[in-house]
Amino acid sequence: MSSAVQANKTEPKGVAFARRLASSVVLLGIVFYGLLAGGTLSVFLLGGIVMMLNIVGLLEFYGMVDESSLPRFKWLGLAGGVALVGTLFVYLSGLAKAQLGEPTMGGVAELELGVFVVLLLSLLVRRVFAHPAPPSFSMVGHTMLGVLYVSWLLGFLLKIFFYSAPEGAAFDGGFCLLFFILATKCSDIGAYSLGSLIGRHKMIPKVSPAKTWEGFAGAILLSTIAAMLMAHYWGAAKLGGMTPLHAAALGPLLGVGAVLGDLVESVFKRDSGVKDSGSFFPGIGGILDLLDSLLFNAPLMFLYLRLVLFNE
């Protein structure tokens, strides 16, 4: 065993926590600036961040598939994921308003369906000319799963940021996305903190040995508290009239979703035999280690906006 690996295995918890905290502070500082700066700079900074997360996340996902000795069309999947997020950004940001008209949810659905159809047909044709190759079920299925799990779910961050609230609603997409990120990440913090302090009862040890029911309770508790506080201070002016009562229901939903999202990625990592999805962030791991809870929760937050807060 190399000295580097030994050092990593014996690294004190305090040092590991400091590395994780430093990486998180730098990343969140950039994200928060992008969300709250306002104007064109904010729009393009957010688009750039989401695209960067998309590309690295896809590479990590297909890397885990490869570690599992499973087939995939890596570069075709990457091209499809970039096309999906890129076209979503261009459409939702209004950059193509002159050609495509005002962005609508119906337009978003048609755009996503179009990209998926082109990608699926491209994968099927690519498999026809790949000889010898594993079964098409595996090649096409694993490639499409990467685009769905990483790119499609990431796209919900853009849908939240660019959400078109009803006329007269005091709604700021940047603050709403910030609310979503903080409530979700408070779930991660609550689970880690309470689980480390008093965690005794394992949740699903075969999937994630460190997860405990005490940590699960901490995730729900801190996520709910954070959501209610933000709704109290921002609800009327920035979040379209979200009340603390709404947040009292949304907080637990995001808390549970964050834990489930982490467990889903744990299954991916366990299947591929890796500890982290990558090593992009010191002390955190890969992009997917950072995004797992956000990816799972983003559709839930969007559905809350669409079906509850702004029930259309």
C-alpha cells in the first residue's frame, strides 16, 4: 500500500472535516454569488456552473459504470447530456425568445422529449455499427441512465431558477434556488451531525454502513428548521408567498428526499466498488457525492412550485 493511501486512511477526522468545510465554503460562495448577484452575470454564471456540474457528473457516472465492468457509449451519452442542459438553458433564459417564443413548461417538455428521442435513435444506430459489442440492452440502457440521472435531474435546477411565477407574485428564482439548496444541504448536515453524535441504530447497513436512524431524524429536523426560517424571512418578498406552514411540510419532504438521494448514489458506488464517485473536491469526493441529494430533491422542489405554491 502506498504512503499516500495510508495517509488518507489514517487522516484525522478533524483534518478531513476541515478539508470538506473549505471545499464547501468555496463552492457555495461561488454558487450564492451567482444566485444573488442578479442580472445577466447571474444568469450566465449559473448556466456555467450547472453545465460544469453536468459534464463532470456524467464523466463520473460513466466512470462508475466502467468500474462495474458494464458497457456504455460514454462520449455519445456526454454529448446528449450537454445538448439537453445546453438547450434547456438557452430556452429558459430567453436567449432564443425571438426564434422559439416565450418559454413555457409545455415548450420545455417538448424540448426534452426531442433531445431524448434524438439521443435514443443515435444510440440504437451506433449499436448497429458496433461489432463486436455487448448486448444493446446494456449499451443503450446504461448510457441513457447517465443522461437521465445526471443531466435531466440537473435540469430541474434551471427550471426552478427560471420559474415563471404568476403575475403579481413576489418571486425571485435565485432566492428560491438558494432556499432549495440550503434546505437540502441542511438535511445532509443534520444527518452527519446527529448521526456522528448519537447514531447507534443502522438504517440500511448493506447499502450505507454509516447511515443511522438518528441521523435520519437529524436530517428531517434541521431541514425543516432551515426551511421554516427562510420562509419566515423571505417567504412574502422572495418566495412567492411561501408560509412557514408550507415550509413545515416542504422541509421534511426535502429532508427525506436528501437521505434517499444519498442512498441511491451509495448503491451506485457499492455496485461499482468505489468509495467516492470521483476526487473533484478535496475532502468531499466527486461531483456526484456533492449533488446526490440535490439531484433527487430538485424535481420535488419544482413540483412543489408547480402544484402547490403556484397551483395552475
